[in-house]
Amino acid sequence: MTASSRDIPARAALAATAALSLLVTVPLCAQAQQAVILVTNEEAALPPLPESGEQGKGITRGPGIEPLTPGNGVTIAAPTPFRIRFTQRNDVPINPDKVRVTYLRNQPVDITLRLRSYVTPNGIDIPLASVPPGHHVFRIQAEDGLGRQTTAVFHFDAKGKN
């Protein structure tokens, strides 16, 4: 057996490994590009929250909640990243199982379940979220390990396609 004929099985194995990695990588890349539906068209079509609306609570010892992307009161092109930062207070960690996200319409819509896999003790991190064009208002509730709760309300406007 010559040296080049011994290389044939090694080359075949290398080619098979490369082909297999492409089969695995391409679907993962395609999944990474799909936007998570944050708000459906049907939910966005519900009557809006009355002007007196929902307000965040005052001073609290519970976790901090800060909308990063989109920021509060901004206009964005959808789809967009959806990132919320939680800040623990007094070294008490946030309990991700107690986080609730509500889309505020005249009849509020709990969207927590569709976001659950993106919630951590540090916040909510959705790389790409889809919302229909329009005005969107959200209430986020977080609770720490001592049961202290914080509620934050923020809003943004979306333009373009969802």
C-alpha cells in the first residue's frame, strides 16, 4: 500500500466530517436569524391602554429593571433586539421564574411564556424580536430571592414590517 492510498480513508473521513458539520451549522444559522414573535398582529390590534394607563411603581428595594434595546420612548425598525437588564440589590439575586412580561392593551396580554427561555437572573436577552408597526407598551415585573418585587413600564414605537 502506498502512502497516497493510505491517505484516501483519512480524506474521506475528513470530507464526511466537513459535510456533517455543514448539515448541523446551516440549520442553526437559519434558526439564529429568525425573529422571536414578541407581539402578534392580533395582540397589536387590541384596543390600546387608556391614556391614564399603567405606571411604574415608585421607590423600591426590589431588583432594578432597565430597558436597553429598544430604549424607553424610542422609535425602532422591526425586527429589533429586545434586551432588558435586571440589577440585583443588596446582593440578592433575581429569581427568573418570577419574572412576568405583560403587553399592555385595554385587556393586558401575558407574554411571559413565549419569552421564558430568554430570561435569566441578569435580564431578558432576545437577539431579534418581531413586533407589528405601532405603539407598544410593556410591563415587566421582577422579584428577587427575598420576594421583593419591582414593576417597570416602558414603551416604544415600531415602524416598518414586523
